[in-house]
Amino acid sequence: MWQVRPLGIGDLAAVEALLQHNTLRLSTLPIARDKLAANIEAARRGFEGNDTLASLLFGLYDNDGTLQGLSGIQPYAGGDEPFYSYRIDELVHASRRLGINQRQKVLYLSHELTGLTSLCSFALSAELRATPVFHLLSRSRLLYIATHRHAFADELICEIQGIWDDSGQSLFWKSVGELFFGLDFITADEQCALLGKTVIAELLPPYPIYNTLLPEQVQGVIAQSHPGTARTTQWLLDEGMYKTRFVDPFDAGPTYRGELALLTSMKAIRMVDSVQAASPDPEVDGDWLVSQGEGVDFSCAMLRGRLQDGILYSTDRASILADTPGLALSLGAPQ
């Protein structure tokens, strides 16, 4: 049975291997072993309730207990430092005498999203993205938030990777950030992951950047998603999140935002008193996500069954504690 649960330091080698083979690099999780181990340990303190600002990291495990994916939640974006984005805005340039009135798109460095809850650190192979386990890894985070509602903000954000070239470099960064950092995109991204993003405010200009002064090709990638994120982007839209005016300061990828209580999954979550065995039934509701436990003991599994009077009847109860209450979220018909 596929299961999601908190990552542990014993998963370090498996996480390294997963990140090295992930087609989309995660700026929130540097592959440097010491920093990665520190992030996992910080997440553990977060699950234990000893660090309310630590990013939480979840692992996706297959029937053999092998790590096949990971995802994260940052309870409050930025943690103890500002969370930086560029805000797409407009300035009006007008001359009555010349009869000219133009709106110019500009980018303002902003930390307006600081303090919102951020869905982050999602890594899953392309072949698994097309299976129901994508929803297990994605939506189990919402079940965790529902279980620990007091520990998260009322709004969610999710940064989506922007457009990179074949060598993994950002066209946007080359025309903007590299001019002030003196570092290519990959190096700058890695350094910020290691040292923190306060260097953004230290090196990037606080003044608006006029889009029209950027090469046309670069203007075209602002707020555009990397093709590899299509499934995640569609899931965010299905949940009721929307594309904002904010983009990542490194690759100009878009940021999605939504009110937690209004998300499709949050409204569909149901309480479960217990999970009981059931004989095979062709009329079961379909696939369900079932979460149990809190903090470090949290787990979420996907099983097939039907919910009736607070009891989930299922033919597949491996890794599920029969008499333990939890939360359930229907995935509907098998996908």
C-alpha cells in the first residue's frame, strides 16, 4: 500500500538519490548533504511541535517501504525572514500635450506573501505523476493541515517553477538577477538555498524593473510555468487556487494562491471513526485518502472502500489502524 509519512534522517540517502534524478530542481531542498540533513532534522522538530517555523517534509513510500517521492509545507512562508517575490504591476506614463497615454508593466520586489502557508518541495517521477499516487502525495498535505489547523495560516500559496533552457538556466535570471548577483541561475539558487534569501534584498535593486527594457524572449517567460509542472498547476486550479500577480525572483515562475477553507479538498474532508474490513463490493465509492495520527505519527494511505456512518469499509487495510479515528478524502472513481 502506498503511504505518506514524515521523512526521517534515515531517508537521507534515498532523498539525495530522488533529488538527483528529479527533472525539476527544488530550490527549497539543496542536494548538499549537510544542508539536506539539517532540513530533515528541522522538519522532525517541526513535526514534534518544537519548531513552528520549520518546513515540514513528507515522504511517499511504496509497498516495499522505498521512498518514491516527497513533498513539503512551510507553515509560514519565509519563516523568520521575508519571503520575496516580484509583483507584476503597471505604471501609467502620459503626456497631455503629446496625446500619449501608455501603461507600462513593471516588476516590484515584494514580501507581501510573507507569513502565508506555502506548499513546496514536491518531487515525483514523471511516470507516477499520471497515477493516483500523485493525489496521495499532493493532497495528504491538506489532510495534515486539517489535522493541525492551528499551526497554519488561513491562505495557501504555491510557487511553480518557471521556464528554464536545456542547460537548466533561467532566461529571466540571466537578464535580471545575474546582472546584480554576478552568479548564474543555478549557482545563485543553490547559494540562496544554503544561506537564506535575505541576499535577495541585499543584491537585487529595490526599484521597479520595466518589462519593456527586457528582451522580448524574456518578457514572454514571465509568469509562465515549466512544462513539467502541468499536473501540479492543474491540481491547484482544481482546488480553487488562482494565479496571482507574484512571480519567483529567480525564474519568474508564477505563484498560485487560495483561501484554505474554500479549497475543494478541504471542504470534502470527512471524519472517520474507524476503518473496518469489508468483503469485495463492486459498488464501493472508489479511492480514498485516509490519514491517522498527529505530528511525527501522522500517516496517510490510499485505499479502496466506502464511507458509511463514520466507518470506512475497505478490502485494503494494510498500514491502517482499524480502531483509530482519522480523516478521509474521497478521490472518486479510480484515475
